Amino acid sequence: MARKSPNKADALVYKALQKAVEQDRLRVYLDYAKVNRPQSPVYDPWECLLPVLIPVMIGLLLIVGVGVLFGLLFIVIMILVYSTYVKKIMHKKLIERTKRFLTADYDNCCKLWEFGGIVLVNTQNKKIGCVAPEGDWKDFVVLNYADLMVDHNNEKSEQKQEGDNSKSA
């Protein structure tokens, strides 16, 4: 797949998205079943496999080495620990990985948006959101974070030019 280079307007909108995520003015919510699967660009198979595989393997070793009752009890306890604690930790890691992927590159953002399973939500008004891939993330960012779209480098160079023009007059 060829890399798409964004035009200047898309680049400004993407910079505003990055700033909004960085300033925690924009939250990223996930449909875990959609995002955490093999076709997803942010899927990590080891993160899904190891937290389940390791306790099962230890449980099987305990069944063989110590006894059936002890091994099964260990597996049941580890299932409860997984569903209560480990799953929450994995979800947080997935959200952070998705944010990093989303804000790392314009192409990544477009790829993840086309894949779907993410929701962008304005933290100041949680009723305002945009769902991938049906919604248009660019319009959402323009409507909610236009103040972050100002290119400060251009603004400084324009102010410098105005100052130079007033000095020469």
C-alpha cells in the first residue's frame, strides 16, 4: 500500500488531533473485540496469548506433579485473577498502544480509522464523539479543536513580517 502524504489542511487537522490527545482534551475509546484481533494494526498476539497460556500450563504441570484437585483449583483461581485484574491491565495497554499508533503518523491514523473499532470523544463534553469508520474524524477535529489547528510557526513568521513592514514604513 502506497503511503499517502496529507495535504496542508489534512496535516493541520492531524496536528490538532495529536495535540488534543496529548493535552487529554480528546479521549480514545475502543471496541476491544474489534480492535484486538489479528487483522488490526494494533493487535499483539503475545499480549493476548501469554496471560492465558502461562497459568494453564502451570495448572497442567500442577495436575501432573501435585494432583488434579490442586491443579484445577489453581486454574480456576487464575481465571478469576485474569478476568478481574489482568484483563483491565491489558485493556489499558491496548488503549495506550492505540493512542501511540494513532498519533505516530498520519497514515497510521487513516489506516486505524478505516479499520474501525475506535471512538474519539471530546473530554469537555462527553456527548460529542465520532465513531470509526462511519464518522469523519477530520470534521470532528475541526469542529471541536479548531483552536489547536493554528500553525504557530506560520503565525510567528507572519508577525515578524508585519513587524519588518512597519519598521520599513
